[in-house]
Amino acid sequence: MNRDLSLNNKGLINSEFFYQREITREVSVGDCVVGGLNPIRIQSMTTTVTQDIQGTTNQVERLVEAGCEIVRVTAPSLRDAEALFEIRRELKKRRVNVPLVADIHFTPNAALKAAEAVEKVRVNPGNYADKKRFEVREYTETAYLEELERAAERFRPLVIRLKALGRALRIGTNHGSLSDRILNRFGDTPLGMVKSALEFLDVCESESFYSVIFSMKASNPQVAVHAYRLLAKHLSEREPEKPRYPFHVGVTEAGGGTEGRVKSSIGIGALLEDSLGETIRVSLTEDPVREIPVAQTLARRFEGRAAGGFKHSLTSVSYVDDRHRYKRRPTLVHTKPLKLGGSEDVRVELCVGHISNLPSTFLEDIQNAEAATELHVESLLVDVDREGVPALCDLRKSLAREFSGIALAARVESGLVKTVLEVSDRVVIQVFSADDFNLIDQIKNFLIDGKCLEIELIHREGELFDLGFLKSLNEKYHAQIMISISSDFPVQATRMLSSCLKSLGLFLPIILRQDSETPESFESRLISTSSNLGSLLCDGIGDCISVGGFSTPEENIGVAYRVLQGARRRTSWTEFISCPSCGRTLFDLEEVTERVREKTSHLSGLKIAIMGCVVNGPGEMADADFGYVGSGFGKVNLYVGQNCVIRNIPELEAPDRLVDLIKERGRWIDASQDG
Ligand code: SF4
């Protein structure tokens, strides 16, 4: 029975299953208005030394030409803050009109100066006014409140200055750089991040200053997603009737290349699915100009997107237990032919379309792909019609001969199920309406031990049919049934599916499929694939992902594994956490990251942070196992966790010393031993 979804206090449909744009407060950043009905604003940050006026102005100009609407510049010292006046003058001379943001850490005097030169100031509540000594101590209530009061009084003059000048403020909290006070009370958690931000909001509101934008960044997209959602919840509880403050959304220290694009698309995409994000920044360890097309592609996916999904709910249960904390959706484990579900790794399926499209070199190609990248195709999905059955039989034989570990799945019409089940491990049946359930009733008689049936629901009109029929099927065949859904709103539809299964007490594994044939560039497909799959993976949904649509099997497989790693659901490589660099950076971060990567990329499961400066790096590298942090020009500090163990070594020696350190700590394996 459908349950009509109510409207919330802001007039929005109260639903996790319906996409709609939330209209927030508007905040003016110079001429650029963020929030309200305005487009999602694109922003970035310069990587030049701020006092290099020409270099910084040139980079700002290139960013604006690429489509950047707000540009952030670091102001680590008073002299940098003063340089912002000159940059502004130089931009004016060149007729470049763009709002600037001063990025402040630790230096209230620089913030007060910068506020005069730029349209917005970003502060990090973890280090603007609080102590940061990584101390572990018990705070009594009185000691906590006294320290909070001191922090508020250090921050208040900036709020008063911003208000008088008509400037905006970003309260930019980062996972990993929370104050000792917050860390000791709430831990390095999304809740700690939210509490830290709201303490600063209290000061702003006590001065009747409302030009506030929030960010809650983390290098782990799961943490970022949960922190932003939790902040939205707290803001809504604080002022249920009022539109919320706009959010600046991004994943920090995402790295570069495919990895950085995937991580950013997962975190930003997941939040935009919930309409959280009025301005976005994609942080890449690359020339910042290359961030802009990625951010534009992400924003375009949601700009002008019609509201859609489900206006009704089939259940009264949420699709996950808690939207503010990661927990994998519980499922039963399928043991044949592939271990899937439960706490097993999320499996990777390669989707190749119609079997006749298989190139003659296909098996060789996947063999080469696996040999070259050590990524494994665990399941292969082909579409098969009557004419394709002989080719399927041949494929089965070849797979049995050379790729015995690969499960073979075939998507077929109902009439072919019996034939195809004999030569494949799983049949996929598409279900378009409730009438098709009769077919499934007949098909189940063909199920034999060790073979699976996947029911792929085709969601077309905002309604999902009653899945009660699965209950009887599940009683007898529970270890053989899995389910997937295809929809124009894949995130909302899969959430509804998860919710329905939960209400029926069914623990069927869910396969997430992304195999659109619409022509798209590699980057654009990478972004949509990461965003759609990553949103659900961050919620703990998905036991197998099936990726198609890229031009080669290698690309399909590589992207699938990248998405799993980005969502922290399955690790195949070393996890690199590298900052995008800024005016504080003390070396060529892109080049150094590459040098470190060359030596260590085979250490699957290890997290290595490469950070440009010692001021913010150690705090922001959060959960890294080892850290490589610039400590002065040409000098590097090495960290184990958050402890600095080697100081000021020459930059040229540093990558080798890092390898030695990893060996000393027993975390090294030779490349040949890996995998
Ligand atoms: S860690 Fe990197 S991006 Fe952050 S302040 Fe330091 S150099 Fe800049």
C-alpha cells in the first residue's frame, strides 16, 4: 500500500526517495550569490605563493577564463593578507571581476586584514581560535566552557568586521583538524565536526551576522557525506521553519588523476543527490584549472534536473539504519559460484552488452588487463537472445578452461531461462510490471543448486511495484536470488528497493549496475558512474557493482575498482591522500606525489598522505598510516600516523626514507609478493 509522503516545514516532500532541489538562504559573495535559486557555484583555489602577485593574478585569471566563479587564495600571514590588496588591484587593471576568498588558518590578524580586501573569509574553527596540540585530556564542564568562551571572544572581532564590511564567511571544518577541546569530547567524528561549526555559528548569530556558508570536508568521502548530512539535520532542528545556510561541498585531499576525480564525484555527487551543496570545489593535486570542467560536469548533472523519484513510499522504514553513520546493509552470503554479500568484498562485474559485441580478442584482453593491473573480473554479464546461445556456450567453455574463477551471468528473455541456466551461473530477468511476477513463478522451477536468479526491476514511472511476492520465493531459494534496479533515478530507486526489502525482512544482495550506452567522454562517464555508484556504496548498499559503457574492458574494470576504493568499500591500491596544494606548499606536490606513488603504489591497504605544509598537513591527513609533509623549502618531515618521527630531511632523499620507514614498521611488501 502506498503511503503519501508528507511535506516538511520548508514545503519539500519529506523523502529519501525523491530528488528535489532545496532552496536555501542566499549569501552574497561580492556579485556572486550562493544559494536560493542560483546555480550551483563553481569555485577553486590558487596554488601559487600569494605574495607572488603576478603569478597569483595570472592563475586567478586562468581560473576565471575556465569558468570558475569564486577563487580562494591562502593568507597564512599578515603580509599575505596585505598582498591580497595588490592582487585585487591587478585583477581590476585586467578587468577580471571575480569574488576572492581569503583562506585563514591560525592567524586572526591576517583574517581581519584580509576581510578588507576580499569578498569572503574562510576560517577553520579547529585552528582559528582554539589550541591545537594533539593533547589528550579530560575537560571538566567548567574548563570546556571557559575554553569555548575564550575561542568565541577571539573569533568575535572578525564577525563584527565582516558584518561592517558586508563580507561573507565560510565556517570550513575539516575532519582531522578539529581542536583539542572538540576532539577530546566528541572524537574525530562527524558529530565533532558539526559541533565545532555550530559553536562558530552561535557567535555569528549573536552578532546578527548571517552571511555564512558551511563546509565539512574530509578526505574520506564516507565521512564527508555523513558530516554534511548531520550538519543539515542539526541546522534544521535549530531553525525548523527557516531555510538552511548554504553549503560549500567538496572532498579534501582527494589526490589527482582518475583517483581524485572518482573520490570527488563520489562525495560531491552523493551530497548533491540530497540537494546539499550550493557551491562546489573539486580538489585535485593538479593545475587547479583542471578542477573546473570536473566541477562543471558534476554541477550540470543536477542543474535543471527535474524533481523525481517516488512521491509515495511503500514502507515506513528508512533505507538504512542511520543516514549519519556508515553501516553495510546486512545481506545473506551467496556462496556459489561467487562469494557475494554479507561481509564479503563488494564484487566486480564486467558488463559487455550483447554477446555478439564481444570482440574476438576479448578473452585475451581481459587476461592482459588482469595481468597488467592485477584487477580481477569476478563476474561477466552478457545479453543473450536465441541467436546468441551458441556463442554463450563457446564463452562458457573458454571461461571454464582459462578463467575458472569468473562467474558468467546472462541477461535473457524469460523463454530462454532454462537453456541459458545450463551454461551460465546466473540468469538476469528484467521485470517491467507486476504481471511479470507470474513469469518468475514459473522460472523458479528451473533453478538448480549453484545457479542464481537475478531479478532486475525496471523502474519507469515513479512507482515500484509491490515486492511481497519475493517473500515466498525467498523462503525456498534465498541463497540463489539477488536483485537490482534500473531507473532514471538510480539512487532514489535503489534506496526505495533497499527500504522495501528491509520492511519485508529480506536480505537479498543488491547489484548496482551502471552501463549506459549514451555517448559520453571518458571523464564525464567517470563522473556519472562514480557519483551514482558511490552515493549508494557510501550508504552501505551494494554487494556487487557492474560497470559498462567505457571503451575497453580494462577501463570498465579499472573504474569499478577505483569507485570501490574511493568509497572505501574495497582496497586494491595504496590509498594516497594528497592535498591540492596552495600558497603554503613547499614543493611541487604533483611531481612529489608521482615519485612517492611510483615507489609505493603496490602497498594495497596502506594510506600515505602527501601534504604541502607542516601548518595544516599533519592535522588534515586524518587517518593516514604514513605522512610526507613539507616542513620548509626543500625539507620534509615524515610521520607515522600523526607522530612526526623524522624531521627536516632533504626533499631528494625523502621518498627513499619513506620506503625505509615503511619497511622498519613492518608494512612493506615487495611488488612481486603483492596480490
Ligand atoms: S596542507 Fe596543502 S592545501 Fe592545506 S594549507 Fe598546507 S599546503 Fe595548503
